[in-house]
Amino acid sequence: MPLKIAFIGAGSIGFTRRLIADLLTVPEFATAEFAFTDINARNLAMVTDLCKADITANNLVPRITATTKRRDALKGANYVFCVVRIGGLEAFTHDIEIPLKYGVDQCVGDTLCAGGIMYAQRGIAALLDFCKDIREVAAPNCLLLNYANPMAMMTWAATKYGGVRCVGLCHGVQHGHFQIARVLGLEKKDVDIVCAGINHQTWFVKVNTNGRDRTKELLKAFERDKEYKRDEKVRIDMLRRFGYYSTESNGHLSEYVPWYRKNDKEIMNWIDMGVWILGETGGYLRVCTEGRHWFEAEFGKGKKPEPMRYTKENRSEEHGSYILEALETGRVYRGHFNLVNKATITNLPADAIIESPGYVDRFGINQVPVGDLPLGCAAVCNASISVQRLGVEAAVHGDDELLRQAFMMDPLVGAMCTPPQIWQMVDEMLVALSPWLPQYKKSVAAAKKRLAKGPLLPTKKTRGAARLKTRSLAELKRAEKKNPRAGH
């Protein structure tokens, strides 16, 4: 039987098209069957047509099927990629706008903080249904490769409660590795690294070149780089104060800790508006909205991007295709993966989902012992792990008390809000996001009553410290001509 690879949330153009291109650079996958599924039939059809056009342009013949019936797509699948965004842009808007009323200004809002916690509540509710289908209709020992955020919480839920093999995948380590090589004046291939922690808070604890430890040289090297000194103020400050460089972008990292997004003036001291990911308020929501509008408008007119070329040089650094290649062919792959800690990082909890080095071959994904993280780095990670654990258990059990405790323990939410504000914010988010929270039916009803009864605490009317207008397609094209850094 040919290999079958399924994609849940295949209407996501970025991940689906990129991963198909990566997979089809592997000769052994030329006859694989790809099964796409999504709840949005229009997006699913557009992405399917785009991938088929790419395949034709590359003179390949793998079969792609597309269906809104998830179990049909998963039937007999050997591997399943999860690339979903539960609730889409509508729910994502609530993740950003409601916390903003309470002074919680997020750049991304998909991993931690108020937005990430609520994203997990939606995602985990759906993910457990995916896992049930995988157990019942997929091939035995099927592997779920999760790209959906919040990575750690989703992977934790799938592993502990889903009953399936699961690995979480992200590209933050690769991007940070490139930056380190650049400031050291070297090619990435000439810099060996060990990176360990939790997803989006992973630390480059060892940086070697020609057998020489360069870790302590990184602060001065980053401070010398004019571009990174402007763009990565939060990351460089964390490097200055904790001694190790973090994987995550300036905007992402700023919302995971309590120190950099306390008020409008302080936020502007730590971010740059040249690119959304450097800290713009609601930046990811804006570019996702603009990107979706562009795709629908251009594709709706019959315009398609240039076909992707399936060549070795064009293969991305996303881990997914390399993992499948290693498992199926035995070619060894070294990467960084999100898996249950056990005893890999000895001063993080055993049940947490960590991101750490590992190798893949025919025998599976094998973690490499890391030992203790530096104490400060472990402390930052442990604060987030407490939020993640509460968030996972809240989502699985529909427990709004645990949900509120997750908000309380979140570093940025806790820095900005009082307990009564947190309780009211959670009520608002439960009600606004109720279409995607089936496990919270009773809690939503109670929250509606409290909000209707009042009295309500005052909230702010603000667009945030660094909000940019969501642009039309015409505005986006004009802006990109003037400043390519500001594009989508």
C-alpha cells in the first residue's frame, strides 16, 4: 500500500503548500497519497488546486484527495499533520481585542498570555476529537505531527489524553541558529548548537565553532549588529540578564514575560514597527487577515502564485518532511522536537512538553539527555509550564476555575490585571468564544448571567500601544513597494 499522509486544517495555505513541497523532494514519497481535510470547503478547494498545480508543474503523480469529512481523510493514514486554527480569524480577533480592554497588549497571542490560553481551550477541544478519529480509523501506530499553536499545550493534551503518538514541531530554533551564525560572522553550517527549554522559550545553552564554546560571546556580538540591535531589543535584554539567547522573536518573547509590555511608553521602548513580529500590537492578527484577503481576492480572480519547484535547494527547514524521511528510509535526521520531558531536562517537570535536541531514524524519535538548564532559564520556563498545565487540564475537563487560575499565573496577565479584572475578562472571553468551546457550556451560561447582572469593572477603549491599520489589497501592494520589511 502506498504511504498515506493526511492534513487536518489543509485550508491553511502557508503550512500545507510548504509541507507538500518539502515532502515531495523525497524520492520515496513520489507515489504517496495526500488526503486533505478542512471545515472550510472554499479554502480547502483553493489550497488543493494550488498544490495540484505545483505537482503538475514538477511532473509528479502523487494523488491528492480533499474532503470536509475528516474521518474519510484519516482512514488508513500513516501520518497526520495538524495545521489548524480553531475559530479562524473571528476567534483570533477576540483573543487580542478583549484582553486589550484590560491592559494586556499582545503582539501574537497564540502561545501563552490571555490569547494563547484561550486558543488552547478551543484547540484542545477539537484536537481530542482528531485523536479519537486517528485511534479509530488511521493506520496502526499513526504519528500525529502537530504544527498548531499553542504548541506545548496542544502536544501535551494529545499525548496525555489523546491516546496517539504525537510530536510538536516549530521552526524557532532554526531561525535563532541563523541569527547566531550571522553575528559570529559564520555560515549556519559552521555553528553547532544545543537548544533546550520549552516551545517559544528555548535557550541556546551551547554554541560551538570548531570545538570552541562561543556562548559567552553572544551578547557583544548581538550588540554589534546594527539590525538586530534595533529589531531584537527584548531578546538581547533577556540575553544580557539571563546569559543565554532565546529562540523566539522580539514580539513573541515580549508577551511571555512580565517586564516589557507594561504600558504604552514602555512597549515602544522595546519594539520596532518595521516588521509585525518585532512587537506590533495585534501584529499577527493583522498580517493573517491581510494574507487571507490577498489569497481570496487573487485566487478568486483566477490568479495563482508561481508554481513551487520541488528541488533540494528549495526544501525548507521545517522538521516535518525530514522526520517522515528518517522514519521511512532510515536516513538519520537531527532536529529539535517537542515531546514529553521525562528526564531529558532534569530541572523541568517530567510531565511537561519540552523542546530539545533529538535524532530520528527507523527506530523513531529519540531524545538526547540535556541535564539541567541554567537556573534562570529554567525559572522562566517553569513559570510558563505552570500556566500550560493549568490550561491543558482546564481545556480537557471544561473547568473554568482552572482556566481562571491559568490566567492568574500567566506572567503578563498577572503583571497587568487584578484578580477581579481577570475574572471579568475570562467571563467575556468565554461568552465571545462560546461557539468553539463545547466543554464550557455551563460556564458560559453562568458567565452570561454575571455580565448581564453587573456591576462591571471599567475597561479601556484602546487600540493598543503600537497598532497598525489592517490594509486592503491595494494598500498592501503599495506599502510593499515602499518598504518590503512591512509586508505580509
